[in-house]
Amino acid sequence: MQLRRLGPFGVSCLGLGCMNLSHAYGTPPPAEAAGALLLRALDQGITHFDTAALYGFGKNETLLGKVLKPHRQKIFLASKCGMTGVDGKRVIDGRPQTLKRTCEESLKRLQTDVIDLYYLHRWDRQVPIEDSVGALGELVREGKIKSIGLSEVSAATLRRAHAVHPVAALQSEYSLW
């Protein structure tokens, strides 16, 4: 499979968005089928796997951690923070202390020491983007994440964020569903 540049990384030109293995767009498949799909994607040359703390309220990260841990050195792992499930409801929280805590939780669920690309899933309008990205920059310096991404932000917000710390990726949802 061809590779593409994503920040400083070379990743498969096709990535696997793993959300619907645990969340959204209908009933998720059984865990065994979801795990088999992840391994089949890896066998087909997919190296970029994308998940989030929100997906299945942590279940998706847990699935990826369990299935892909033996292959960690071969894959590019992206996850997202800043939007999680609390008492079964979606909550946006971009406070620095929350982002640092949820990174630790994601690292445990993913069974890894570092996340290659960590997105701010949604910008919390109650927190300046500079503060949220500043906290993510600290996680880069601590070696817990390798690069920062943003999801669903404007060009102006992206410029403000990038002034604080380099932003490697911008993600916007585009689904055929």
C-alpha cells in the first residue's frame, strides 16, 4: 500500500476509522468480528487506525488496545480527547487538566505508552483554544503523544492553535452515511 505523509509520519494512504466498531451508524458488530476486521485491515496494509475516547464510551479504545497491542510497532495510532461520555451523555471538556487525565485513561485502554496523533475532538468554547492546545503540547513534551490534531475547527481557530504548538492534522467528519 502507498504511504502518505501525516505530520512527520508515513502512514498508509487509507486509514481505518474505527468508530462504528463500538458506536454510531447502527448496531456495532460483536467484539470477535470487530477484532477480526482490525487484523484483516492490518493484513491488507492499513497502518493508520483512528479511534476516540468517546467511541463506545471507551470501548473502542479498549478493543484496539486488546487487538492491536502485539502489532503496535507496525501501526500509526490516532485517538481523540475533549469529548467523552459521562453518565451515558456526550460531554465536551477542553480544560487542560481534563485533557491530561483523559490522555492517561486512553493510554491505559489502548495498552500503549504513546499515542501517535492525539486530536482535540471538539473545541470547548468555554476554554481558549490556546489553553487546550497548550496542554496537548505539554503531553508532546512529556512523550505521551507524538503529535497534535484538531477536529471540526475553522481556519482561524487552526491558526490560533498552531501558533501555540504545531498542528499535524485537521479532521472533519465526512461520512457516506
